Amino acid sequence: GRVREPARRLDDDMERLSVKARQPKQAEQRRRRAELLERQRSRRADRTAQNRGLGDGGDAGGGGGCGHAEWMGETDGGDASAPMLDTSEPLPAGAGDDAMQTEGGGGGGRRRRPAGREAALMAPEWMVDVPEDLPSCWSVVARPAGVRCLVTTGGGETRRHAKGCAPRRFPSALPGGRRAAGGAGHVQLDCVWAEAEQTYYVLDLLAWKGLRLVDHPYEERVFWAASKLAEVHADRQASTNPCRFVHLPPSGRCSAATLSTAYYRGGGASRDGLLFYHNEGLYEAGPSPLLLLWSDASCSSRFYDYGSAQMARELAAAPDKAARWRPGETEAALPIGALLAACEGAMEADSGAAAGR
């Protein structure tokens, strides 16, 4: 008992530090999340009204829930008023921000402006506040280990844009991705490149042929990604498709069961944390509080438990790692038990309300 006491005191101290570091950030992240969701709902309502010829959006399609959003009426022919994020066009709003990269990249120091098309990617924020609607309005995805990148097609070639790397060109089964297929069509995918498997794991779909999808909710983008990639057999490796494109569907609405599945088993690939997508969230360049990243040492080889002996050894060997690890965020890390408890608590509350009716 005497031997364990210092370790227990250290654990208690670390937990108090974690809570203290997290508290001021919780309310701020919660506020920004609510504000962004309201702005996006308003934008979708305006866009729906425009497509219906109603002019001012008013209350059309706004809504306060997190159910399936209304389809915008676009076709594969595209919408001339809403061009895709094509490589020939300027980057979208926010694309100049130095978005948080889960492969590394610091939270401190001077912000740098990425020069490439990868700046159009939406980046996750570190989860410091567990959303109250986590089980009902969010989906969870086990993020594969690898290089985050934007994959685009057009003119008969496929291009990969990743931070700090020159664009890589290769053929693919995607529309517009190889000359032999005529080179027609444009596609944009948010991916993680796993070199060992020669596989692009598709997290999100920004555009497909003439269809712009960034202004559609996450749930709709997931449906399109699964169906369209299956149509072209993008997951089959061949001479005309040397790299596989494997869609990573969410484990489902974030219940305790789906969260446990993502945390303990993942999607078969090496994991690098969990991503939480708000089902109503639109795709916007730069960091978004509607896309959250969570990790611990059990589901990411690059994550060290704050204050652990392993972290101390790594910092002693390479002190410069401290900035890249974003220690302020690591201090505010939530345990997996807190996420599971949030899901289970919400489910019990829903069951109690249903029984009361």
C-alpha cells in the first residue's frame, strides 16, 4: 500500500490537471459549435429556397433537429451557381488557415499558410467538450494511420495533394482519373493515404462529376461516397487502378456499442484516433467544431498519455516534440470512459422519457 500511494497521488494530480486544462475550453468549443451549426442551417435554408425559386430562404428547411437534411435538387449535371472545388478555381473560404493536421503539425508557434490544394480539407478540432447530443446527432469513424490528403481527378489523371509534398499523379478508376476512360468528370475526395497497403481510405466526398457535395450534410455525403465508389469498383486494385480507394463508413450513430466497436476494433487498418462527425455538418475548409478528433495511447501509436513515463522519455530524447504534440490539448484529453458514459447516459435518459410517455 505504501509503495502504491505516490503513484495514486500522481494519478490524482494528473486527473485534476486534466480537468483544469479542459474546463475553460469546453464552453468555448460548445459555443462555437452551436454558432456554426446555426449558420450552416441558415445557409442551407437559403440555398433550398433559391433552388425552389423562393428568393429569401426565411425559415425554409432550417429546423432545429439533426435528422436527414433536405436534398438540394442538384443533378450530375451540376449547379452553375455553385462550382465545385476544382483545381482550376480559387480555394474556398478558410482554406488559407493552417488547419490542424493529425499526422503532426503544431498548435504553437507562427501559423503558416499552406501552398497546396490540401488547404481545402476540413480539419478536426481536438475534443475537449463531449457534445450533449453525441449519441443522437454524431457519427464515429476510426481514423486510419497515414497521410491526410486531397485526391482530385480531371483531364485523364488522378492527383494527390498532401501537406509538404509535391502533387503525385497516377491513373485510377475514378471518373476523369485516367486517359483510357476518356478523362471525363471531376472528383474530389478527402482521404488518408496508407502507403504500406497502397490504399486511399476515403473519409469524405467533396464532389463527384458535376455534383457539388460540400453543401450537403455529412449523412448525405457518406451515402454518396459509398454508392459512387462501389459503382466504379474503386476498391479493386488493377493496372488501371494501382491504388485502392476504400470507403470508411462511420460505425453508425454514436451509441456506446458503435463507439466501443470503433475504439477496440476499428476498421481493420492501423488506427490513429477516432473522428466524430456531426451528421448535419457541411464541409468547410479549415478547422471545424463539427468535426472532432479524440485519441488515447490505446488507439494511436503517436499518442502518449499525458504525464506518463513514456512521454517523459520521448521528451528527454527530443524536447522539440513538445510543441508538435500540442501539450495544452493533450492535458485536456478525455478518457474513453467519459465518452462511453455520455452515450450510455443519453440512452438511459431517452429510455426513461419514453417510459414516462
